[in-house]
Amino acid sequence: MKKSKKSTFIILIIFIAIIILMLIGFLNLDKPLDSSDNTEVNVEIPSGAGTSYVANILEDSDVIDSALKFKILSKIKGYDGEFKSGEYCLNKSMKPSEIATVIINGVDNKNTITIPEGFSIYKIGKRLEEKGICSQSEFENELETGSFDYSFLPKDIEGKDKYEGYLYPDTYSFSKDTTAHDIIKACLDNFEQKYDKDIKKLVDKSGKSLNEIMTVASIVEREAVKSDERPLVAGVIYNRLKKDMMLQMCSTVQYILKEDKPVLSIADTEIQSEYNTYINEGLPPGPICNPGISSIKAAADPEKTKYIYFVVSSKLDGSMEYSVDYDKFLKDKEEYYDALEKSGK
């Protein structure tokens, strides 16, 4: 009899322990994978995906720690059969129940934006505001006051100009509640990936500093329309620098004006700014836009040429006319202005 009571007591203790462990397990079912990591992760749920498939996709996308836990949570909460297909912007700081709710609602929680090659931080901010992702002032204020620790950023440039050139142009998807900090971090993370994969090798091989390469690349990006002419444009820039000639690049003045004027006035070229290559020798202190990989490659490996002048061709097809003779340059320039006037542009 005593043995029977003792066995019953032991079974009861084990049962209680199991219940406690189940409760602890349940409480852990809805813990975020990493509450401090807000990095956006784009997850696509295909049509007809059941709970197991959704759980596996989420685990593979590294936004939950366990597909099994997610399936158990879904069973307990009654999520089974409720998940909807679509593209969703998720992150590790979201609880599994929050992730499930987003997918169950089936409402696109993403803001997709394309940052074109050659956009300055000013233009990026304007595009973000137009898309309703964040205001231009929020974006620029975060660049000015936010803290971003990346080894490739220039050490001798202060404020928001420090990030010009390093917000990699690409297509990004952000959640509706993404902050300006998150956006900037995503762009810098993207550049860091490209830097580690390709850019650092290009810079090391060129023998130039990263800031010099990125500054030249940014000018190439803004001056060259045709991709195959970028190495040639870069070659002209380096030739002028070697000869201690003013670069006199319209793109640097347009950067100051925050306006893409096709024809600059004399007053424009006399604006007092360290970015004005009409009045300052050498390169500007940093990039004037965020260049793509083609322009970066051109800046790191320019075409060897004797040309020291170029101007947009009178064909108005984006091509350039190159010359070593100043008189030829002036003639090409006049023909371009005439063609521009006749076109009414």
C-alpha cells in the first residue's frame, strides 16, 4: 500500500514537472529570435503554403529560431490554414505571433524603393519622402546626427557628407514602420557587402585611396551617360589631375545647386564651395553622388588616353566628344549648345 502511494506521488510529481516544462516551453514559443536586430528580411510566402511550409520558410529566412515551435504556436493559437501568400518585410526582433499576424492579414507590409545610380543623399531623401517611407528632413537629420560605424567611411569628412557615395544604389524593401536609421544602415550594409566582395580588391589594385576612387567614380557616374564610355571619362579626369588642370566638371556644381541644370551660368561656376571644381584644384573632398559598380570599376581601372577634354555630343544621344586640343573642345561645345537650343530642351 505504501509502495502504491509512493508510486502515485512520484507519477504526480513527474506529471506536474511535465506541465511546468510545457508551460515554460509555451512561454518560449513566442520569443523573438533577437530583440535587438531590426534588420529587414524580405520573405515570400507562395500560394497554397500550409503551416509547415510557412514555418520552414521562416526558419530558412532566419527570422524565427524553430519551425517546430512556430507550428506548435500556430496550432495553439489557431493559425493553421489562415496564412496568405505574398511578400513580407520581417525581422528577428518580431515575435513569432507578430510574424504570423502579418502573414495572416495578408497585407503587403513592405515599401519598395529603387535608389538609382547617381542619386545624391539629397535626391535619396526626396525619393523616400515621395514614397511616404520617411521625410527628407528625418533622413538628412539622421545622416547628420546618427551613429554608423563602418571602417570604409572617410575619417576626415564630418556630418552627412561623410555618407555621400556609400549609400549603395539598389532596390530595397522596407517595412511600413522602418526608421531613417534602418534605411541608412541597409544601404551601408549593402555597400559593405559589395566592398568586401569586389570594391576593396579594385581599390588595392589601383594604388589609390577608397575616397579618391569613390569621388572619381561619383563624377564619372554623373558625367557619363553611356556605360561603355565610363572608363574613358575616368581617364580624362585623371589626365587633368596629372596636369594640375581644374577639373571644371558641371556635375560638381550641380551637386552644390541640388539641381541638374543642363547649362550652367557664369555665376553658377563661381559659387564658393569646396565642391566647386571650377574654382578649386583637384578633386572635391568627397563623392558627389552614390555611384554604381560600373563607375567604381572605371575609376579604379580607367582607360589610358591622351584626351583632356570632353563635352556632350551634338547628337544628343548621351555620347561624348573627346579632344586633346582646346580649340576642338570649344568647337564641340558650341555644336552641343546649338543642338540643345534647336531641340528645345
